[in-house]
Amino acid sequence: MQSASDRPEYPAHWEADVVLRDGGTARIRPITVDDAERLVSFYEQVSDESKYYRFFAPYPRLSAKDVHRFTHHDFVDRVGLAATVGGEFIATVRYDRIGADGMAASAPADEAEVAFLVQDAHQGRGVASALLEHIAAVARERGIRRFAAEVLPANTKMIKVFTDAGYTQKRSFEDGVVRLEFDLEPTERSLAVQRAREQRAEARSVRRLLAPGSVAVIGTGRTPGGVGRGLLRNIRASGFTGHLHAVNKAFPDDLRELDGVPAHRSVRDIDGPVDLAVVAVPAEHVPEAVAECGVHGVQGLVVVSAGYAESGPEGRERQRALVRQARAYGMRIIGPNSFGVINTSPEVLLNASLAPELPRAGRIGLFTQSGAIGTALLSRLHRRGGGVTGVTGVSTFVSAGNRADVSGNDVLQYWYDDPDTDVVLMYLESIGNPRKFTRLSRRTAAAKPLVVVQSAGSAPQGHAVRATRLPHTTVSALLRQAGVIRVDTITELVDTGLLLARQPLPRGPKVAILGNSESLGVLTYDACLSAGLRPQPPRDLTTQASADDFHAALSRALADDTCDAVVVTAIPAIGESSPGDAELAEALRSAAAAVPTKPVLVVHVELGGLAEALSAATSTAPRAAGSAPPARGTTRASDATTGPTAEPADGPTTNGPRAAQPPGGTAAQPRTASAPAPQAGDPQTPAPEDSRLIPAYPAAERAVRALAEAVRYGQWRRDAADPGRVPEYEDIDEKGAARRIDGLLARGQGLTLGADDAGELLGRYGIRVRRALPAPTPDDAVRAARDLGYPVALKATAPHLRHRADLGGVRLDLADEEQLRRAYAELTDLFGKPEELRPVVQGMAPRGVDTVVRAVIDPAAGAVLSFGLAGAASQLLDDMAHRLVPVTDRDATSLVRSIRTAPLLFGWRGSTPVDTPALEELLLRLSRLVDDHPEVVAVTLEPVVVAPHGLSVLDASVRLAPPPARDDLGPRTLPVY
């Protein structure tokens, strides 16, 4: 929307799309003079009661003067915002700046009166709460620090909007009116309220897409074949419990059904609501289909059509227009270029995807941005023979395609409190908002495992991502800090997911190994050592071991307090006493069931039947109350019909719909609403009996990798329960640092501080930088040494020699003037003139270990603190550890110990341990600096020499700039790519 030249400049950056409480969307934008007719139309649809609450008197219609006042704003002292759906107003909010006398005023007055009006049909959707967040952000931008609102006591809904917002408030009652005053500075409570509302709204928006009551497939072909017809067939075959419609504008007028499904030429011809539209028409016809869906009130779209951002700049613009159009009608989009969505819940049974079968039901949530990878993941989870096996299946599946709207963040919000999902698996080709993803991951991982494969390459065509300066390895480390189980391949993704879905978390790294192959046991032992686990010597049961031998050995291992997990190895045995697959599986399952707090894994070699038997829901099927489990080593008469049928090792069968699956397996066991969802991986809560399926792996290293990830995740869960604290230091001068930063930034938009300014700023946070004096001539060097006191160091600070002692640009322990002059001459002879070398003289610091500490504010990930040892070897190995700011005392302790070269700090090979508590304090002080002052966008302390007692910061670089925008602190808004 453009404004005329005589109007105040239109603040386009205030426009935003938001998700409302019920999962629908609305657009928030400033009200302008062009909105007069919309405002009048909106007001006519508001009830008399709501009008009375707004104006404290009967007010049936707006006068021309009212319309002028409510549509003419200067966007500084008078601002109005509207929430719109389909281009029409559904709610408005405005503020007017006032002075101490309550009359209209201009800056520097910092208080404003605020008033809302919400259409009755949209009350209860959280519109007013969203508008309050946005009008508060606008007010802060314009220098307003406090809102005042007068509300009638009977208007309890509006009073609740204000009181629930979490701001610091003051309430009074006078002349029959409640007056509320509240500061607009965000508080911990207001941010918590905002994020809780965000979670509920975004989760519901995804739930509307995954659990629809009615679905229309737009673009269903009249003849068999084609994407639309295939989608319709897949939805029908899945047993979808809702209403299904086929839509194609090319259908003949007299066509009423297609494959037994009601057929329509347009969505608008459907009687009754449509919750989800699956769009499979060419890209040029999608806008028409979206418009019809919007008019009919469709709640969400899955767009499988291609030809968008993945096809180039023209397609990218087409994609942006698609998102704008859908959001204008309050709809969210999965896609475009999506593979589809799946929900295996018995209450839904939706396969609105290109997968020919509904996957086996289970408790794994699966998200992928790639259709091809999605197909591979569904296939691997479905497969029963050959590789990783297990009945564990999928709860819901989302293929985001180009993720123009719904992203992994939205789906995480849904899975966080989804009772049908215990484990989350994600394949991410890009992360659109790393800061938010990290925040949501930390919260999700505290409740259920989150396993992620992240592509290391550049974002694919069609994926808009925020620019980040952080290397891929750093982003991965930050994800691990947030509790994400970061793996490298989809094989590891499935391996780890299946273990976490059906086994408890190990309490520690101690692993018992037992089996009937000495060689396989040794391989498993070596794999455990390589993975950082602590294996016990393998116990060889010999190839003659019976099922009873396996049961007894596993029972003893699980009962051992020095064992946290057990890996069972099994190879085929020949002989009459050798156990059969079903008998061995039952022996292992019954032993594992007796100790449900420790995980058990099986490494099998050429035992296809064992893998299927281990994953069979025979003894682990729910039993009638009071019935006893079958005796170990026996088989119930019903086992032959309730056990699953093996599938080919090369992939799942594709010769029929879900109904063709053999009965009685886990796929046929419905999840009931009354069954409580187990807390996946919680060692304190034993998994229910029907979930004690033992994962089997075809190779020792795959089983051990999955177990090692579970061990690390279990440790993270325990640490997350006590994350530590951010300590207070009495000598920190936060206000003085802020004044100094403001003064320095007044010189320009961004600058790297000189040594004196950097040292002064760091000193206000208790970080002392060792003094260094310039030495442009040998005489200057001698004078500097006299000021500092011998012994001294002489250093070249030219960019190509800075921090490069290995190149010979540093001379240490110069005890007198003669040695100093000789060193000066050597440097100039080797490297050139003093003006090229930029030599400095510095007093010698106590000997210790050279380290480097860095902090940077990344526009995508936020503030990051990094630590490593100084020197070429650490740089070559990329041996740096990273933590998100603010860093707690526990974070600082783990950061120091996270690098591979950490033993050098703790007395490696007889050396004297250095003062790591002093190093941790330095990390905490620097974290406080960049957290308190986002204008400090980069700091490098190098080298930091950590001695046995204390440390010395020998050089520091500080860069200041206006802080990057932080959307995680502003009002809720959907991203615009």
C-alpha cells in the first residue's frame, strides 16, 4: 500500500502476518486514509454491546468526524493498527500520545492511551492479544514507554487481555471505570506469556493441517494416473475417517462421483466445510484454486505443485505471492513442491502424500524438506527385514517442500505436546530461523528426543534462509548444546530414532557386551571405545549357547549396577541345541522386560528371522487384566497369527493399501485416547510393556553409534535439569559501559576499537588486557621497556604476522636493552621496515597455555561464545567449542572441557595444571558483556595465557555496531521469505 506524498510516510515494516489462538492467520497493518470504507463496514458488524464497551455509551454508527480521526494518523503520536482477514478488518487498536495532564501531546511525552475493538465473530481467537503485542512494539519504537487504558468493569475480556499480557501493571478504579497503566518494557513474564501463546497458536495451526475433518483434492484427473488422482487414491486407501472430495474444474457438469468420492467442479460447490485442500494443479492455476478455497473458508493448504522458488527468480516471486494470498484468507500452507502429509492416528488415518501406502502406525514424528529423502525415510522405517528392524512406525509425517510458510519450527511446536509422538526425526536442508529453532529444540528435547540430519551444503533452490557467518560445524555444535541429537546420515537418523522410540535412556556410558561370537563381541567392544563409551570385556557364550543361556546372561548383565546398557551379539549357530529365532527373541525380550530401566540392543549377523522376531508384538502385546505372561521359551497358540510377516530386505512392499498388511502387528494396534503417552527415553519412567521392542542392527558400529547418541542425550537431559546460573559480579560497570559504547558509536555506524578504547571497555567488565606500547623505532622500544619493566616481549602486529609466533614474529623473555635492540634488528632484517611490522613491546606474562576466546553476534543464530587453544594445530583441526550467550557457570565449565586438546589444561603428561577457574570466569564476564550490550558485535581475546595461577589477556579486538534486529524479542509474527 502506497501513500500520497502529502501523507506521513507509511511504516511498511509494521506489517506482519500472525497466527491466532485457533491456528488461523491474520494480517496486521497500519490503518491509513484509504481504509475509511473498510472501517465503516467493520464497525457495522460489531454488536451494540461491544460498541458500548468501546465508547462507554450507545454508539450505533461512526460519524464522518470519527472516520476521519480513526483513519488519519501521523504514525508517531497517533497510530492505528488493524487485523485483517480476506482484506477486511476484524479488529482494530490505536494509541494516542498523552501528557501528564491526560491531553494529546508529542514527544518527549512517553505515555499513550490505548483502545481496542474486536468484531464479535472473532472474539476469543486471541486477536486482541496479538494486536497488543504489535501496538506495544510500535509504541516502544516511537519512544512511548507506558500505556494507559480505561475499561468498564463489565468488559472482563478486555481486562483479561491486559492483565494476562505479563507487563508490570498498576490498576485503579474511579468514576465507575477501571484504569490500567502498564510499562511496555518486556519482562520475563511477558516474554514467557508471548512464547506460550506462540506455541499454542502455531501447534494448532499445524494440527488443523494434520487432523482435518474434511479434505478436498484439487486437480484430480478424470482418468487414472497423474498426481492428483494418485493423491485421491492414497487418501481413500488409507481409510481416512473424514469426508473426501475430488475437485477439478474440467469435470463434466453431470459427474457426481469419481472412484466413489463426491466430485465437484469447484471447492465452492461443496456443501459443508472443507478443512484441508490438497492442491495438485499447475502453478499458473494455483492462485485461482487458492482464491476459491479462501472464499469457501478452507483452513489450510498442502501444495504439491512445483514451479515455484526451486525454478528460479520468477518462481520465487510466484511463491511469495502464493503465501501472501493464502495468509490473506487466514490459511497456512505446507509446500509448495511438497511430498504431502501423513497422520496414522486411528481417529484420522490420513495419507495425503505421494507415498503409495499409509506407513505403519507408531510414535515417531517425521519431518523432511525433501520428498526423495522423505520417501527413503518412510521406506526404512517400514522395512522389517535386512537392516534396522522394528515395528516402531510413524505418528505423523510432514514434507515441507520449499517451506514457504509452515516450517520445521511450526511442526516442532505441534510435536512438543503431541501425545502421539515420543521421538522426533528431522531432515533439514536449511534452517530458516536458527535462533528460534534452537530455542524450540531446547524446550522439545527436554521432553522428548529430537534427532536431526542437517545438510552441510548451501540451501537448495526455493529455500530462503537468513544469512549466517557461522561455519556449519559451529551451527551443529550449537544444536547439540540445545539438546539436538545431531547425526550425519539418514541411516544414523533411523538407527538412533528406533532405539530412542522403544528403549529407555541409559543412565551412563557403561556397556555390557554378551553373545555367541567372540569376534563380534570384540568388534563391538572396539566400537564402544571409539564412540567414547566404557565397555566391559565381552562375555562369550560360545556358539553352542541356548536361549536359556542368553536369557541368564542378559538377566545378570541387567542386574549389574556397573552396567548402564547391554549390547547382545548373535550369529547363526548350527546344531540341535541352537535356539530358533523366535525362541531367542522371546528369551531376550523376557529378560529385558524384567529390568525396564536399561536399554538393550542386538547386533545380528544373517539372522533375518531374529530381527523380525525381536520386533514382533507377541509377548509384548497388551494382555487382559489378570492374565499372566507366557512362560519364557514357550509360544502361544496365537503367535502364529499375531506375529508380523517378514518383508523383503530391499524395501517395503508396495502392492496394496494399508488394509493388505497382515493383521495383529503393531500397525493394527490402535492408539486410544485413554492410553497415556509414555515419556520417551525417560529412565525414571519404564516404557509400557507394549513398547519394549528390542532394536536389532546388522553391524556393531551402527548399534554402538546409536547407543552413544542416546548416552550423550541422556547426559544432556540430566544437565538440563540444572542448567546453572549466570553469576553476578559486583565490579561490573554496566551503565558506564553503556555510556562509553554510546559515545563511541556516535563516531560512526560501525568501528573496530583501538587498543586503548577496547581495553577500557573490557575493563568495565573486569577483563584486564595486558598493556602493550608501540615501538616504531628501536629507541621507542627501549623507552617502552623501561616503562613496563624487564623482561619484555617484542611482537610484530602486522595483519600477516599477528598471533603467528610460528612465523618468528615474536621475541620473548628479553631481559635487557641489549637483547631488545638485537631482537628488534632481527625482526626488521627478517620481515621488513618497522612501519610494515608495527612492532609493540609488552611485559612478559607468566608462562602457561595459550588460548583464544571469541564472541560474535550472528544475525541468524544470535550471540555465540567460542573457546579453543591458540595456535596453528587447533586452527587446522578446527578444535573450537561454542556456546550460546548468555553462558551459565555450568556452560563455562563444559566449554573449557569440550575441546579435544583440553587435556593440555589439566596436566597432560606431567605438566602443571593451569587455572581453569580463572578461565571460566573470563568466559562468564565476556558473555555478560555481549549479552548486556548487543552493540558489541564481535570480540576476540588472543592470546589468553592461562597460567597455574591466574591468566593474562595479551591482545583484544572489539567491534561495535548497531545491534542486529532480534525478532525473538519482538511481537509474534510469521516469517516473510
